Amino acid sequence: MKMFHRKVCVVCVVCVVVGLVGTLVMTEEQFCSDGSINTSCKQKAHSLYEEDVDSVSYEQLKQMLTAGNLQLFDVREPDEFKEGAIPGATNIPLSEVQQAFTLTPEQFTQLYGVLMPEKHSPDVMLYCQRGRRSLTALHTVHKLGYSRACHYVGGYSEWLERESQ
């Protein structure tokens, strides 16, 4: 029973951290005997999770990069960014996202070397290594009024894998 409560607590903490609006309540029957969530529950949670998220696939990102005008922000740490990044990306670590997107346009440009995006621009894209930090960053910028911002779910890991094929 302790494992069940620990799993429920982890699910609740994740829901709060990510900023989900709804409450995710699971019964004991929705857990496997080892305490993991049944696959059907995972799929339901995933669909709830994805409904309010603007996610972009590798193929969509490639098209957007080709079309131009995309402002691509890498929310990984500077040392990760230095090891490799999607071409044209600007590094704004997750810990700086809230502060960065509340700066004046002049401060933003001075600090990050690019123009600050317009709040309702559809050309704002966030990514990280695997899509988790960029999802957190996406929720942050959405709350700041960047309502059309998106994130690349595959992250740099998928980008690197797909580009090397």
C-alpha cells in the first residue's frame, strides 16, 4: 500500500508542477500489481496532458525552419547548449525563462542577442533535450501571454538522431 501512495503522490506532484488545470484522480484498480499505472490510464493521462499543449513534431519543425521567421529557444543549460543545438537556436535556460520573457524588448535583445518575440507570434518555438523542460517552459510563456508559442516534443535528442540518418 505504501508503494501505491508513493505513486499517487508522484502523479499529483507532476500534475501540480506541470500546471495541469484538472485534477487527476486514480483508484487502486487503475494501478498494476507492482504499483505502476495501467497502460489505459497512461493513455488517458497523456491525452488530458496534451489537450492544452501546442506540440510540434520533427517534420513540422523542419518545415517551419525551412519557411523561416521561426524564433527557436533552447531551454537547456548553457553547457548542454554548447555541446550541440538545433541551428539558429538561442539559449535561454529554463531557470531564466520567466524572467527573460518579462524583460523589455531592449533588455531581451541585449541579454540574448535576438529580438524579443511578439506575444501573439506563431513563430515562437521552445525545445530541450527530450521535451520535458520545454513543456514546462511552454506553460510559463503561455501564462505570460505568449499564447501561440509551441514546443518541439522530440527535443534535441530526436533532432540529433533524425539529422544523422
